[in-house]
Amino acid sequence: MIIYVRLLKESFGFALNALRNNKLRTLLSLLGVTVGIFSIIAVLAAVDSLDRKIKKDLSTLDKNTVYLLKFSFGPTDVPQWKREQFPNVTYEEYEYLKRSVNDVEAMAYMLFTKRENVKYEGVTVSSISVMPTTYEFENIQKLGFKEGRFFNESESNSGAPLIVLGHDVAKNLFDGLDPIGKKVRLYGQRFTVIGVLKKVGAGIFGEDDDTTVYLPVNFVRRLYGDNNETLTPSMFIKPVEGVDMDAFKGELSTKLRNFRGLKVGEIDNFFINVLSGFTDILDGLITQMNIIGWIIAGFSLLVGGFGIANIMFVSVKERTNLIGIQKSLGAKNRFILLQFLFEAIVLCVIGGIIGLILVWIIALVLTNVLDFEFVLSFWNIVLGTVLAAFIGLLAGIIPAISASKLDPVEAIRSGM
């Protein structure tokens, strides 16, 4: 065991000598390994960070949560021209389904609409996401409050002029003042602030819940009516835990078809989008990103492997005389083989460590610049190191074998 530790130490010394004595040649050869490890670990770190962000953002939602509206969140066989003729879901349909569909834990009606400006006295916050919804939305989304509350059933039904502010909206409007009870202006109307949400950061699609405000949907319906083109109605449905989703979707579809008077044979003129299907699409995209990353990195690692193999062949040639002397003094073939293998592995690991350091630096910079946490996990560090060592093993095996098979007499003679 001691001899192998000594062998590894000597190989590490030879690798460092190669770096010192032939800096440019060695660095150019290491560049391929560095770029390869950087590419694959950077992609894996980015994908892992994105996956972690998606799971964090969706952690407040049940995977069986349903979005019911005229649009599909995924691919569909229904042609676009037919989808454009689908009617919007209505508040009356929401009330009917809420009464008649079984196994519903909570059902909310909400409107997707354009961004607006919110004002308080002389301060204006621009491009704010407005979410008119019913009181049940809080029970489905599980909003976290810094202070205050969400509007209740009575306030929701009556369309009271109340508003809940995202963290950044409240911070920018009031700058340290207590916002609860203050009046803000939106849609040219005055709203009383009743709640401020905790800071949560940007969502997976770039939407920022901290710059979102919530208000009773019936206030907006009373203001603009139900046929405004800037408003896209939707139902947000959370079934009870453990429900048979196929049966639940079937009942939901049947009840809405009956309410709309659709005949047998006519297609549904609405879409039941289940969150689990959407997350499956995201998982597929993440898998594809990983595969693309491996393919890109594979070419870089291939080039890096050839570079390391070239260094090792040159190293064998330069040390032919030393190999002959070692063998004449009793060094076995496997000792010479392992010496050069270790050297190739050490060189590749050095290149891999440089690549990992670059990924770590870039992750720190991007995390500080963007509102997104890039994480270089322990397992990615281990993977990068092991992968670099494996490339070194492959790149060094042929030069090491050729070195181990040298005839000691011929090796000494050729080095003289």
C-alpha cells in the first residue's frame, strides 16, 4: 500500500513538472478537459437549480390542482381555429360547478388580465400583475402573509374595494410606512389595503408574485363586465386528497357539458388542465436539457482526452531514458503502467477542478445578479471529479501501456 501512495505522490510530481516545464502545451491540452467538465457541470447545475426552483414554486400546490379554461397548457389535437371559437368560462358556471361537483376541496374563479399601474399619493409602481379572484384562491395557493389578511367570502361576493399587495409592491409604494388601511388607486378606483404578502421571489416562468396584487373578482366584473377582451376567465380547482383524478375530470367535464348544452359527439369546448400533466412536461424538458448538455460536453471531453493522450505520449518519449533506468533497477511493468496512468489522471483532475471552480464562480455571480439561486451541489462536484479522472484513465491507458512495454536496454540507449 505504501508503495502505491509513493507512486501516486511521484506521479503528482511528474504532472506538476509537466505543468511547470511546458506551461503552454500543457494548459492548451488541459483546456479541452476544463471546457468539457465546465460544460457538463454548468448544464447539470443550471438544470438542478431550475428543477429545485420548480419544485419550490409548486410546493404550495397539489399536483392534482386543475385549471379549467378555454386554453390548453399542453399539446392538443384540437385545431387552432376551433380553439379560438371556444367560449370563456363564466362566473355562473363557476357557481354551478361549485355546487354540483363532488370531491372538491376548494374552487376559485379568477381573471388573467394585463398589467397595470398602482398609485399611492405621489408614488406610482408600474407594470404590476393584477389578479382578480374569489376568496377561495388563498386556500388553494396557500399565500404567506407578512401582515394583514386575504378578503373573505362576503367581501369577495360583494366585490368590495379591497386589495392585497405583493411584497415589492408594498415596499415600493409605502417605503417603510404601515400599508394596512391605506388607500391605493387602481383602474381609477380607490382600494383599501388589507394584506401584504411575504417575499417569495420570481416564479419559474419569470412571473414575480412579489409584484402581484389581488382583489375581489366581482369588483372587476362590475367595472368591466364579463365580455371584456382584456380579461381571460379561469377556474382554479383543488380536489380532495386521494381522489380518482380520471373520475373527477370525467364528472367535471360531464357537468360543464350539460350546463353548456353540448350534444353527444360534440367535442369539449374547454380544457381541463391538470398540474401533474404540466409538471410531467417540465420533467421531460429537463431530461432533454440534460441529454443536450451531455452531448455538448462529450465533444469537449473527447477533444480534451486526445490532448491529454498527446501529452502522455510526449511525456513517455521525453522520459524514455528514465523508464529504462527504472526497469533496470527492478521496476515492474505494472509500476511503470500505474505511474503514467496516475499522471494522466492527475492532469485531468486538475483540468476538471479548474472547470468546477469556473462553474462555482459563475453560479455565485449569477445568483447575486439575478433573482434566481444557482446551486453547485456536492454530487455535481463529485461527478465532475470522477468524470475528469475517468477521462484521464482512458486518455492515459495507451501511452502507459507503451511505456510499460519498453525494453530497458533500448530505452536507456535511445535516451543517450
